[in-house]
Amino acid sequence: MKVIITKICSNLGKLISSILHRKFEVAGFDTRAGTELPADVKVFAMDIRRKKTRDIFRKLNGDAVIHIPDNSDVSLEVFSALLQLISDYHIQRLILVSNASVYGARPDNPQFITEDHPILGGSRLSSSRNLVEIDMLAQASFLNNPSCNLTILRPVNIVGYINSPIMNFFKMKKPYTALGFDPMFQLTHARDLAEAISVSLESNAKGIFNIAGNGQIPLSKILKNLGIKSVPIPSPLISTASKTMEFLGTRNSFPLPVDFLMYNCMVDTSKAKQILNFEPRFNISECIETVREIILWNYR
Amino acid sequence: MEKSEIKGNEKNVTSGGSLLDEWLSTNEPILPEPILKFAKRALAPDFDRRIELIMKRYHSDEFDPFGFDFNFAVYVVLIAGLVYRYYFRVKTIGIEKLPQGPFILVANHSGQIPIDGAMIATGLMLDSEEPRLLRSMVEKWAATLPFINTFFSRCGQIVGKPENINLLLSRGEAVLVFPEGSKGIVKPFSRAYILQEFGMGFMRVALTHHCPVVPVAVIGAEEQYPSLANLERIAQALRMPGLPLPIQSLIPFAFFLPLPTKYRIYFGEPMTFKGNPDDDDGIIEEKVRVVRRTIQTMIQKGLEERKHIFW
């Protein structure tokens, strides 16, 4: 099987390709040049929206595409272009690495959100809006192109050597928390996510699957275990400051939206366990241990 | 950085000695030792045994999915127990009828703040033959309140969603629901002990899990905060489910303390219902009406038996 990975030079892309290249023929696209990738992985440093990509897609004659969307302004445009390529070159399989943040953290969320829960993450948070739109576009495209086997993975709080909101939050010297709130958290190890992608490719199962490591724990206990002292701030202040930064176009100093520091956004992973036969290797204590190692060696 | 272990409600349960004493000696005490000793003695002669049973039942290597934290809840039980025994002097009637496995307690809601839920839960902990941790369903509004939401979840209370009740019942737990919702708790004193409309969610869940429904009538809670009115418009503006105006708010130095009414909690016979949980509302409503009528009858009986509000 020939697998094409987008954003292959991201840390998550590298991790996925390092697992998949042993089983499949792997190629990837990224706007950056790739380093630390396995030698047998072909990397094309170009934007998917460029016309030249069509020639490469035709030559690659891929069987599956793994798309790792980012939260940039052009991510929706990039994904639309990718869907067009998938349709034009009759690619049979698309795995979209979405995120559990698309469900949104809300006071009326069930404790464990199932895959059929509405994705409301964009209604309050502009930061999740692109991801929500990509997720919805993927589902709509399945109706237009039913020959393509679509799998959407929605991992929750990915930790590891990657750039994710939760990792950026833990890397802060003094992370902020919402005063008077202590939501429950699940964590997903990046290796488990990469493994889930590999399992999805092999199983050929289609549909939406939540991914998370086993176990859950309040945020305060995670921070305590990491030896991090947080700064509790009233939630309206975090929200206002974050929105002001967004409006001014400056770098947002609040990597994790305030809603996720107030309300639970935990997922039910039983569907992935049953259908994909996916069992995470890292439980919450091991995920915390990974975070501890990363922040200890690199940032403190 | 030292490697620390994740501590939750996963306290090791070993034989020998009092588990509670062992636990108290290994955890940072929130309350001073003399107060703890006094509280334990004052609540129940077999208080340690009861807590041990709860600890064994909820022993797990994982933190409770709903955020229940024994380290925190044990102190809440001690304080709530003192209020239960000596402030409201709660009398439970029929608590021996509670079934062993999972069940749904359905109670009337009153008293402006959910003290009635706390007293029922404490009753199950202190006065039931087999002590049980009761999971109460709370309004989603409570989840938006700083500190309150954390307090509720650490005590094992849960936002009232059918998915959450389903999960709890499948784990064999006991669940408390107030189908009147906020309409019941904020009603003015003129409508005391008159049940409001019931929601139907609990019946669908009971039918799904084939679990018994236990009707509960709480007498005494209506008078703790006699409410003159419900300031609905202000409540709507503040996005609150209701804003009652209790008499205490008009009396200087009353400090919003509830009146020390005597609580009587009546537990009815467990009721089992058969049918399709996905039936039309009309069919489900008939079953809900049976529960509502039973609770209303129990309330009337309780009011007739009561000689005085305060004793």
C-alpha cells in the first residue's frame, strides 16, 4: 500500500512515518524541508494547493492519504484542495487526524463524549473553528465521494514530542488555570495516536473514532505530579485577554482555550477498542511521565 | 524532581486496623485531629466500618471518571454528618427497603439550595444497613459556578445527563434524581409540598437498565428557607435557573442560615417498570405519573404524621 502523509515534517508526521514506513510505502508533503525522516520516505516540499502537486499525485498513484490539519487560516483551503486530489486520482482511503476539541468543552457535555455527539467546538472558540470546519467538510465529502473510505480520528490532548496546545500549556513556566475550576483530563500519547493511524490503515474500518489513553485525572493533579505551580486566574479575565490578543493579531499567550480549563472534554473510546481493536499502550500516568521528561530536559 | 505517584481514590485497601485511621495518617489532614475524633464518635458508632465498606467498593487503580475524590469527600461526609445528626436531626423511614444493586432514587426537590440531596446521600452513608455512595444529578448551571462545580464533582455529584446516569448504573451505582429540576427547588413557600412537573429522562434510563426506581419523600426541607418569591426576570438576566427570595435574606444577621427544621426522609417500596425505553412520550409519561403520584401520597402521609416543623 502506498501512503501519502500531509505535514510530514511536523513532529507528529515524522512519528507516523517512522511507524508506517516499515509496513507501507510512504511519501509525504510539507511546505518545509524534511529532516530526521526515514531514508525510504519521499518528501515533497511544496504546498498542496500548487498545480505541480497534481503531477506528483498522479505519479505516486497512492492508495491512502493521512491528513494532519493545522489550525492556520489556510487549513480549510488546503484540505479542500486535498479532497479534490483524492477525488481526481481515485484514492481509496483518507484518514483525517482531527481532534476531540471539535466537541468543545461545555458544562452540559456528557462525562464521556461518543462519536455521534454534535461537534460544537467552533460555536464559542474561534481557535477550534477551522478544525470543526475541516471535520465537517470531511464528513460531507464522504457523501459526495462514497468510493473513498473515510476514517476520522479524534484524539484528545496529545502529549509527546509534538507541538500541541496541551504540550504548549505544560511547557509554560507558570501555566494559568481557571480560578475555581478543575476539570477532568484524558491524555493521548503521540505514539498511541500514530499506532491508531497504523491500525486504522490496516483494518480498513471507516467512520469516526475517539482516541485517548486509559484513565482520567483532574488537571490540578496532573500539574501537581509534574511539579508545576499554576496561576489561577478568573475565567472571564483569561477569555478577555485571549480575545484581545486575537483581535490585535499578537501571539496568543493562552495556548489552551479557557473552556478546556473549566469544563470536561473527555471521550468514550470504546468504539475504537471494539472496531479498530485498538488498545492504547500508554495510560495517564505514563503520559504524565512523558510530559515530565520533556519539560524537565528541555524547558526547565 | 522527585517522582511522585498519582493519588486519587486509589488508596490501597488492606486488612488490619482501621482503614480510615490508616488513610488519615497518610494524608494531609484538612480538619484538626480532635475535631475528626469528635465527629467520628458523634456520627455513628460504626463510622469507620462504614467508610471502609465505601472505600472497598470504590477502590480502583484509576481516578474516578466523574471526579469523585475520597481524600476530599471523607471530610464532607464528616461535616454533612454533623449537620445531618445535630442540625436537621434527620429521621429516615424505610431505608431498609433499598435494593442491593443499582437503583434510581427519585425525590421531591425543595429548600432553595440542594441540602435535601446532601441529607439523602448522608442518610445512605450513615443509616443504611449497607452504606452506599449516592451520585446526585445536578443542574448543568451548577457546572458553570466556580468552586461549586469542583466541590460537587469531588463529592461524586454529576451533571444530569442520561449518558452519565447510564454509565453509573452500568457500574452498579446508586443514583439520585430530582425530576422536578430547578422548578422544584426554587418554588415559593405558597407552593410548598406541591410537586412540579416531572421530567421523563429517569424513566427511560430505568427501562433501559431494568433497574428499580425508589420513590423518596423529603419532609422538612421546604421550611428551611421559606421563599417569598422567585425573582424570575433577574434570574433570567443572570442566566440562573431561579432566584428565590428567602425570609433569611431580609433579616439582618441571619447569615442565610437555614432554619433548623426536622427532616424526615421517607423511602418507598422499590418500583420496577417494564417497557421500551424508546416508547412515545405519552407511554413514558404514564409511568412517570405513577412515580409522581406515589411521592405525592408519601408527602401527604409524612405531613399528616408530622407534629411540628422543628421537632
